[in-house]
Amino acid sequence: MRTAFINLLIEEAKKNPLLFLLVADLGWSVVESFQETYPNQFINVGVAEQNMVGVGAGLASEGCHVFAYSIGSFPTWRCAEQLRNDIDYHKLSYTTVTVGSGVAYGKLGYSHHAIQDIALMRSLPNTLMLCPCDPLETSACIKYILSNPGPSYLRLHKAGEPVISSSEFITPCDLNYLQSSNSSKIILATGISGQDAWSQKDTTYKDCDIATLPIWSSAHGAKLVITLSNYKAIHVIEDHLIAGGFCSWVFEQFQIHSNCYQGQPPSISCGYFDSSVVGLVGDPDYIKALVKTSH
């Protein structure tokens, strides 16, 4: 995903001299190609994520579209106040880009776990969530936010993910179907969890529809509820704690938009990380096998 991100950003920077990439002294082996091609549109702020938001807010207030890139929790939780006050409340064209969702950097310990970032970022009322499952969805997400500038959060995994989706154009709360079997049950994922669902399409989920939700926000929640109301059962999966995560968000939308369906709502179950993940260090597959929980 990060390769698709940087390649598309280089293409767009050629067309738009007001597109900037900011990094906090991370991302080496990824961002150099952008830095070398467009040095005047690249800023390394050093290990100073809160300052990165301030610099980005200044650029965005002058008409630039800023992409600020770092690992997991660093440009999110470390910058919570700045993102709220300087970016979201002013509706600036600033995209927080993180790499290493969930426990992708599990070997580096809990400081690198990105398992609460969705809870923070989706609480910002003007911020659009973008969680692609593969390089194609990554490109579609970037194209959308460039055409619809504003505060946004692009949550990437790492690199080497196979392309499992097919849509090159996605709008908020559009389901991106990976498998359609005319089932009454759907597996709904966001981000890298789409890969987890896809890996079980011939076994656990062989009789289910499987879809991802790459772009979402509460502003478009009614649209999702109307679509999902055609199902009798929804199983939501994510690489995040349940508190404030994607599963919780789906539950909330059905409560908020109960007028969008008639009769009984679909039953909703969830797969997520339980709190035991916090103290674990190791390979992502090892960690995920220990803590993934379904209800």
C-alpha cells in the first residue's frame, strides 16, 4: 500500500505544485523518490510530530494539500490536540497518513501498535476515514481525497499486499464487494482486515458475501445502513480494539439511522482485538492468533 501511495503522490505532485509531503524523520526507503523528484514540496520536520501538524496547518491554510506521513500512533495520538484544533475544526486539506495498522509493527512493541487510532480519528467531526485493503483501494482513496479536499485520515498497512479488489473509483460508504454470493450474511471489513476476510473466502466465509468499506464517516452513515439492511446478519472485522473502532461505528450507525430500515435490523457480530494485545510483542501473525476475538 505504501508503494502505491508514494507512486500516486509523485504523479499528482507533477500536476499540483501545492501538494506537499511532510514526514517526521520516518519512512526512509519509501519517501526518497518523492523527495528527490519534488524537493520543494517535501519537508522532513524531524522527530517532532506535533510541529509537523502545525507546519501542515500553515501550508493548508494557504491553499496547499498536505500529506503527513509516519508510523501508526505517532502522527495521531501524539498529535491529538493539534489535529483537533488546527486541522479538523478549520476543515483544512490535511491528510494524516499512517503506515503499520494494527500490529503490523508488532515486533517493535506496544508503542508501535496502531489499535486505538481509529477511535481517535473518527471522533474528529470533519475528518474522513480512509482504510484501504490493498494497493488498488489505496489509489482510489487518494484520488477521492484529492478531488474532495478536507481533513482526512489515510490508514495504510505496509507493503506487498496482493490486489484483491477491483474498483478503481470509490465514494464514502460504498461497499467494495470482494465476493458476492447472494447470501443473507455479509462479512464487512475495513483496511487490512479485508485481506483476512479474503483469505477465508473458500472456508469460513464461503457462503457469505464479503465486502470492504475503504472510505467512511458518520456524515455518510445513512447510506451504509440502507445498503446493509438487505442482510439478515453482518459480521464486522477489524485490526483494532472494539472501543471506538470500526465495529463500534457500524453499531452506532444502525442506532442513529434506525429510520432507514423497516422491521428488525440485521444481527451484528464483531471480530476485533481484545485488550490482551497491549502487552504482546512479536510477529503480527503470532499476535493476531492470540488475541482476535469474535462476538
